[in-house]
Amino acid sequence: MPYTHKGQHYSIISPVISIAVNKLNIVVQDQSGSQLFEFTDRKESKEFLSLLYQA
């Protein structure tokens, strides 16, 4: 499922297998493999996680 967050386009294929969080880095593993998302502040990473959880 494609996501747009603050002008950035993210493509994640459902179902999500796992999500790993380390402060400003989020790794999402889906059917296509693992993807690393890097953010500049903690607020952005939390907003991205809430976007993932809502889908």
C-alpha cells in the first residue's frame, strides 16, 4: 500500500510481517523484503508508525 507522509512516498506491500524501531530508524519487513526508513526527528517517526498502524 503506498503512503504519502510530508511529501515522501512510501510503498509497503500488505501484510506487514514485522516492524523494528530504533529511535529515528524504522525497518518494515513486508512481502517484498525489508525497507529502512530514516527520519530526522522522533515526532516524524512516531507519525509514520501511527500511519502504519491505522492501515
